[in-house]
Amino acid sequence: MTTAAASANIAAPRHDWTLDEINVLFALPFNDLLFQAQQVHRAHFDANAVQVSTLLSIKTGACPEDCKYCPQSGHYNTQLEKEKLLEIEKVVTQAKAAKEAGASRFCMGAAWRSPRDKDLLAVEEMVRQVKALGLETCMTLGMVDGEQANRLAAAGLDYYNHNLDTSPDYYGEIITTRTYSDRLETLATVREAGMKVCSGGILGMGEGARDRSALLQELAKLSPHPESVPINMLVKVPGTPLEDVEDLDPLEFIRAIAVARIMLPQSHVRLSAGREQMSESTQALAFMAGANSIFYGDKLLTTGNPQAERDRALFAKLGLHPERRTTCEDDDTHAERLARQAEQHARAERVAALAVDASV
Ligand code: SF4
């Protein structure tokens, strides 16, 4: 990769990546790929800040969809304990605990094909009350139509999560109850309603390298890019059709994180499901490759939560710190926006200088 090409990747986000270009990135020597991803990362973000979200399942199991990776699908027998929609007070209690544990965003997920109107009333109230705590709010409720998206936006929902999961070609091997274009339509609807988009995929589902490239290509086609891009490593749950699928080499996973960082330079790339199974070294490499967001997990966070404790220890070892709550750009003062732009500009200049140094 030439310095000019590396600098071009640090510049404005692109939506026209070709598969050949993406495959070239994947094929770079590992150190070169990570160096380029670091350059892009440092041009747009504080390289040592990690956004921390907490995920709560507000309705668990018995989902009519047949996503082959998912223990919540009603099509598979995974011994999962099903739960009806949680009461609003319980959700708010958990959101408060998440905030005290350092989360800046509270994500609520329901195993639905799409929300029913009577459920939406409760969900809107959850959004209002969680937001009133000073947390960013995110929901994943399945497919939504324009009216539902507008209602969620009016309640104050900041982000809507809806993953593309995999490439268009491989998609039919994983889900048959909704189409790829259904997913794209929901993402467009969410964007039209004015919410931020969280969308990514799952790796290690038996897909090929070309599918991983094509997934990232589809995500990059979205304009604007999703603000948040979860990259999940499949968690193989007994009882699901993917329980015995071959493991993906962790270094391939790191490559995908790095390519996502380069192609989606302004998005938060989230190290998501599968993180608990990763070694500290793999997680450290993922942060180095440009991941800058994590889930603390779907359990209530308390000081006694071993996962949260392990995360805090890993942050300390790596010198990482939680990103301060990202304010809605519209809420920022002009001075704050100018200061942020100046900071980004200065960072881009420092990185460009680094690229020139490295090329001589
Ligand atoms: S729609 Fe969501 S909850 Fe339902 S099976 Fe698919 S991934 Fe699981």
C-alpha cells in the first residue's frame, strides 16, 4: 500500500468499495493491515477510548424467525428459558446499574419478528425512562415499519440495531424467514426516522472469505455508514444448527475488524458477541485493529460481576478508558463542534506525518 493510498483511506468515508479492493486489504501482510487500520483509527478517534454499552434482553426466546445461530429462535431446542416482555421498572433498575458500572449506552433487545403495537407502547416508555437517566438508548426489536420507527424516534430512541448478519450470497444458508432486502428496508426506515443505525454481522458461521468481504461491502454501501458496527464471532450454542460449525481462525477475525475500521472510518466498530470466549491477547489485537466499542454483556452489572471485573482489569492492562458519553451532535454547541473538528484535523495531520515517516 502506497502512502498516497493509505492517506486516501484516512480521508472521507466511501460507499463504493469493490470486492477486489476489499480482498486486497484482507490479503495485506498482517502488520501492514494493522498499521493502516491504526492510522485510520487515530485519524478519527481517541485510540485509547472504548465506548461501553450494556445489553439487556427485554423479551427472551420463542422468536418466530429461524436464524441458525440464535438460541432464541423458536425453531430450535436450546433449553433457553423464555421470558415475556420485562416490566418497565425492572428495565429501568438494570439501566441504572449499568450506568453506575460505567456504561454510556443501554441496549435493549427483544426476540420478535417485529414489535406489535401493544408492545410498542411499553417499549416507548422504556426508552423515555432510560434516556431520562442520562444514558444513550438503543433497541433491537426486529423489523419495523415507518410508523413504528417514527414512534420510537419520537420517544427519544438514539440507535436502532438491525444486523445484516452476512453476505447477500450466504444469507439464505442462515435465515429463510426474512430476506436480505427486508433487512435493508428496515435500516432505511430507521435512518429516515432520524435515528442512528447500528448494523453489523457475525463471522465464523461457515461463510467463506469472500462472504466476509461482501458483508463489509454491503455495510459500507449504506449512506451514511452505520454509526455503530458490531462484528460478532459466532457463539456456538448447542441445539442450534451451527453448533458444530468449524471455528474461524482468530487472526482472520482480527483481519475483518481491521478491514472494517479502514472501510468504515467514522463508525464505532464493536467487539460484540463471542468476546467472552476470546483470549486477552485476541481482544488486545482487536482493539489495536480498530475496535472501539464493547458490550459488557447481557447480565446485570454489579461489582461482583466477574465479566465486568475482567473487563476492567483488561482495560487497566491496556491503558484503555471508557469513552465519555457521545452527545448528540445536534445538542453540541458550535464551539464544541469546532473544537472537535480541530482535534480531528490535528489528529489527521499527525497521522499523515506518521505515514510519510514510515514510507521513507
Ligand atoms: S430475529 Fe433475532 S431473536 Fe429472532 S431468531 Fe433471529 S437473531 Fe434470534
